[in-house]
Amino acid sequence: MTRAGRDPLRILVAGAGWFGREHLDRLAARDDVRIAGVSDPSTAARDHVRARYPVEHVFTDALDMLDGTAA
């Protein structure tokens, strides 16, 4: 799916556990979406995200993610 003539929609995902990974799998498969940030307090979850998904920024805290990603 594409958004004709538009930049990809930037998405932030809070939580990279089982449910968050389901979202990330679906988002990463889209060409009209860019995963701008993911947050999770778990080091293992953050390492998994970095290894598997094209994510711009990975954070420990969701509020830091909101503050640390440009609009």
C-alpha cells in the first residue's frame, strides 16, 4: 500500500513485547510507513528490535521516545 505522492507515515511504537512485535511485523512490511521509534524497558526487547526492524531510534522509556523524535 502506498500513500500516493506523500512521505511515509512516521510511527512510534511503545512496547516491543509479543504484542508490540506483532505491530512491528505488520508496520515493517508496509512501504507507506516508517518506524520512527520504539520504546521498551527490556534490554532484550530493544536488542531484538534493533536486529530485526528498520527503526530510526530505540528508547528505554516511552516519554523519552516522544521527546526524542522530531515531528
